[in-house]
Amino acid sequence: MPEWPDLFVLRERLDQALTGQAAVGAEVYNPIVLRAVLPLPQWIAGRRLAGLTQRGKFLTFHWDDASLMVVNPMLTGVFALTQPGAKRTKDTAFAITFEGGIQLRYRDEKQMGKVYLLRGEEPAAAVPGFAGLGPEADPSSFDEADFIRRGRKRQYEVRNLLMDQEFLAGIGNAYADEILFEARLHPKRKLSSLADAEWAALAAAVRTVMALGVKAVAEGMPPGLGAKVRSHMQVRGRENTPCPRCGSRIVLRSLGYLETNFCPTCQPAPPGQLY
């Protein structure tokens, strides 16, 4: 799932490559991701991209007539920049061609993403989940004291706190695992059980891991985009490999319909919890 660091870098790259250019055409290969009154080719005709913004896990394309294209990539959505004649992958949902000879393609293997084409509507009113977003998981503006103050009022488990978009916008499965590993906290620890030092470690880990994520994604993202950079992750996707801190085996466990990776030694389970 694209998370805050991925979308931060993506916004910068797309802004540099496309802002100021007019769209000259569009093709739709799988309309299931589109939420629009008009077909994309008709909707996009003649519009010029004015810029992009990011809000949590949403990326918004601002057009010169104040229309908006709001994208929630969900699980597998990615954007790629290519030439119009380049071979198309079967997961391509749609493509927008710009006057500069660059084509923007949205690919989505599972077709779970949602792309909203708005003409005058505000995202907060028209896009589910947008209005309730909490503060950004932005390492440059992250307020650790506010994070702790608000977190102490919640009653659930620590991993759920990190993934609650109304509490903190932009963190998903991958970075939640990385933050908890950095803070040495088991994903099922109750928030009420955290000591002051553990709250401080958790807040510091959010800033540290998000900053490292932005740096790693910026360095690892190819010029044409279209990739998810995960090579820097220490526990996510590393089950059955040695923990980089202590050498124990990283485990994979189910949390409802989600999965989590962690080190059972560095992140000891709470009382009564086997793993």
C-alpha cells in the first residue's frame, strides 16, 4: 500500500514532470477504479495541470479550472511516467497523455484504488474518508507532544493507533510495523499499558521512520516511477529472516484480516500473549 513517504515522493516527482502541461487525451482500460459523472477522456479534455497536493494516503491533482482528480491508491495502486507508445502492462487502469509527450499511467493490480473526478465538489464532501483525516505523518512537522497527548485518550492497541487515519494520516501496514520495531513495542500492546518512556519512544519512532522512509523512497524510486520501494524496511516482509538488531527470527502474525511482522525478542509480547 502506498503510504506517506511513497506519496510524498510521488507528489514531488509528478509535480516536477507535469505541472503546467495540458492534457491532450486519455484512455481508460479498466473503469472500475473511476468515480465520475463523465467519462475520463471527456472530463480531462483541454485541462491543464496546476499542481498536486497530498493529504494522508490521498493524492490530489489540481487542474486550471479548479477541477480535481483525487486518488486513493488503496492496496496496489501506482503511477508511472512513460512515452505514449510504450508497451502497456495488463494492470493499467487508465492513461493521461500530456502535451509534452509524457503519459501518466495509473496501474492497479487488484483494481482496489479509487479515483474521484470532481467538478466543483470539495474532497471533504465528495471523497469518503477525506474529511476525517488527522494530522499528517510528516516528519518535518510532526508534533510528538501532541501525538502523546491525543494517544493517551485512546483505548485500543498500539498498532491500531498508528493505522487510525483519523488519528494520524498516512501510515499503513508496512510503516506501522517499522515504527513499532524502532520503538521496541509489540503490535498488540494496549495503549493503557505504555509507560512514559515508551510513549516517548513511540513518538520519536514515528518521526525517525517517516524521515528515513522519505529518504529511501526518494533514492530508490526510478525516474519513471511505477515502483514501491521497500528494500529499506527492517521487519516488514522479512519473516523468517534474522532480526537486524538481535538475530532472532522475524515472525509473521495475523491481526484480523491484516498481517504484521515483528521481532518476538526485541518486541516482547504482553502478558498472556504468546507472540
